[in-house]
Amino acid sequence: MLIGPENRKEYLENLITMDGLAGVVEDPTAAYCAVSLTNTPSSAKSFVTQRQTILKEILEAVKITHYDPATAPLSPDLNLTAGPSEVYRTDLARVAGARFFTAFDTFPSTGVGVEIEAARRYNRISVIFHDHKIRTSRMQPDCAIHVAIKDLKQQQEQVKELFSFLREYTPGRGIEEQHPLLLGFKDGQSVNLPELAAKEFPELVYTYDGTKPSLTFSVDNFEVL
């Protein structure tokens, strides 16, 4: 065990202070819901919004409050005057202040990638959703729970049960054969949380398949370069 109940608070306080976010306190009933924004194709925005809405309804049902960057004051769809430093610090503080982290691995996004790694460093319980029918980057984080999504609306009850299950655990960090592990602590016992979640919810397990097609994008204004 590298991070557990005895040293997790001190670990987080030191890390958050080093990131210039002293005073940010983790809310064990909150989630940061990362979402691709700036370069999401306009034809896909309603799809992205719809799934984010369903996810927020799932979290509300299990009494986890959510923060959605798409509807926040600094969203690129609402505010283009704030600079990178303000956006970075604001979103980093929001990640640090929430026990849970979610993201959809569908569209390439610099912001979501940065936030995923921040959630890993801050020892969040990260749930990464992957679309069952497509192939995305193999650069996927460890210390996270990877979920296969076929139809989120139809899978709502299963995903609710997953988050209800995860709420019972306090996160930690371990290592086994040089592989970092996301640990979960409950009643004085520790478990490999992604491994246990996979056993409890086998229908949600995601497995990378390089034979599946990736989404095809086009650049309509390449002349600006």
C-alpha cells in the first residue's frame, strides 16, 4: 500500500498545495464530469450533451453531486474571454474537490486528457466510459475503472448500481509487480477496486479491441493554419 487511510489526507494536502490550490477540500459525495468541448464536431454536440445529461441524472439518483464543465461559467460555449491559466486552475480545483471523476473516451480532447491525469494524481475514483463500437487511443490511464457503453440510457440502472457500490469505498493507491493499483478501503480492509468492480459488474467491463473502427473526422477550415 502506498496511499491509505493513515496518510491519504497528508498526501493530498501536500499535492494540492504544490499545485497552488491550498485550501481545496475533497467532497466524498461529489463528481467532476469531464466532457470534450472545444474540438467536438458541431454535428456531435447534441449527442455529447444528451449523454452528459443522462450521466448527471444517474449521479443525482445515487446522491452524488456533479460538476459539468459544459454548463460552467468558463465553458468555451459560454465564455471565451477567460485565459488558459484561469481555466486550468479552476478545473484543476474542481477535480481536486470531488471524490469521483467521470469522462467519456469518445472524442479527442486535450482538456479531458489533462483532467484524467489530474484525477489519477489526486487519487480520485475515476470511471472512464468507452463506446463499445469504436476504437480510441490506447493511451488509457491505470488506477481507473473502465466501463463499456453500448446504450447509456438502457444501462442506467447498471451504472447507478456501480456508483452506489463505489460510494461505499474510500480510495487509496497500491502497487503490485510494478503496476499501480487503485485501492478501495472499507471496514478496515483494502481491495483492488477496478478488479472488484469488474467482478461485481461483468456486463460493464471494457476491453480494448484494435480491430474496431475509429471515428473519422474532417478539418473544414485547414486554411487558417
